[in-house]
Amino acid sequence: MNATLRHTGWVLRSNPVTTFAAGGALAMVIVAILSPWIAPFDPVASNVPNALQPPSLTHWAGTDQLGRDIFSRLIAAAKLDLAIAASAVGLSFAVGAVIGSFCGYRGGRLDRAVGRIVDVLMAFPLFVLAMALVAALGNRVENIIIATAIINLPFYIRFARAEVNVRRNAGWVEAARAGGDSHMSIVLHFLLPNILPTMAVQISLNLGWAILNAAGLSFLGLGVQAPTPEWGIMVAEGARFISTGQWWLVTFPGLALMLAVLCFNLLGDGLRDILDPRMRT
């Protein structure tokens, strides 16, 4: 444990970009958890006389067309977007890692059948597939999570299958077989935990993509519906006022979305350096 902590500290000190990404991701998680207590105004309360006010000391990010405080809405939206992304990625990881691990270990007909299903899913443009799923299921938060999880599923199945396929004949796996462990026990207790560190990088990358996917669906009117604070909705609503000079309506939600995706993507590179055993020498 101490060696892992020292190596993590060395990676963070030697790579300022990773430190920035880790700090930004941690800050967003803290803001999302504390959002009900740190938002200065009610994020859904209208105040029409104060509509379209530019950024000021009272309203740090200005107000929207209904007089709602944009900064408070940004904070509340962070909780929703991160919850959607974490739930979708967690679901697709749990299902995809198990399916991919069994396919990589057993091979044969199961592997070929699952491989064909994954090929069919990946033949569609993934965002278009998410749009179709949400349109068919209904634009509720749980359906957005399900759709996002489904389109992320092929990545984890393929990744887990490839990693397990390399390790299934390793000496410690043969020792487990010789010791009488069942195939299910070998996959769940030996192979799957062994590939989790490398899959953590994919999880970080998918978190950023899931946030962008949820915001894109909301921007098109297929995701979370107004007046719920959500970054994609805020960008869509503010786009109508760009031509009249109310730049803050789009700028601040767009920046929040960009920083969230950027931090999780850059964090994936840092996790690769932390978890790669070759970096410890």
C-alpha cells in the first residue's frame, strides 16, 4: 500500500496535467455532493424582473431568461450529470466486464455469439443509437442511464474478453484449476480482479463520454426536460440568446461541460501511468 501511494504521489508530482485532472474531477464530485447546501439561490426559482442579467457580484454567472441564477443551476446540474454518467458507466462496466471475462475464458460458441452481438451494436453510430433508445423508452433519467449503459457495453465486453483471453492459460490460472476451483470461481475470483486496474482507465474515459452523451441528448430535447438544471438543457436554452448578446447563457454551461469531459479524459491517462507496473521500475 505504501509503495502504491508513493508511486501515485510521484506520478502526480511529475505530471501537472494529471494533477489538474485529478483535482478537477475531485472538485466536481465534492460540488455535486454538496450542491444542495452550497448553491446560493434556488436553481429552479424564477425571478422574471431579474431576467438576463449579466455576471455580477450577486449573480456570478448571470441570470437566464426567467431570472434564475445560472451559477446555482450549474452546481445543481453537476449533481445530475455526474449521477447519470456514474450510474451508466457503473452498470455497463459491471455487466460488460463479467460477460467479456466469461467469453474470453470459455471461447467457443459463446464467444462467437456475443462477438456478433457486439459487432451489431458497434455498427450503429453510438449517439444515434442512444437517441433511438431514449426515444423508444421515454426521456426519463433512468432511461437515459440505460441507453448510455447499452452503448458503452461493447467497449467493456471487448476489453475484458481480450485481457482475459491473454491470461486464461497463465500459470496461476492453471494452479487454480488444479486446486479444484470451478470455472465461475476462476473467472470471478482470479481473472476479473486481475484486469480491473487496466479497466479503470476505460472507466475514466467513458465517464467523460457519458457526461457528453447525456448533455447531447438533453440539448436535442431527448434527455432531461426543463426546468430541471442540466448542462445540455442550459446550452440549448441559451443558444437562442447568442445573437442578442447574452453570451453568459451558453458560455458558463459550455465551460462546465468542457471541463468535466476534459478532466475525466486526462485522468484516464494518469490512471494508466499509476496502474501500469512498468512505470514502477
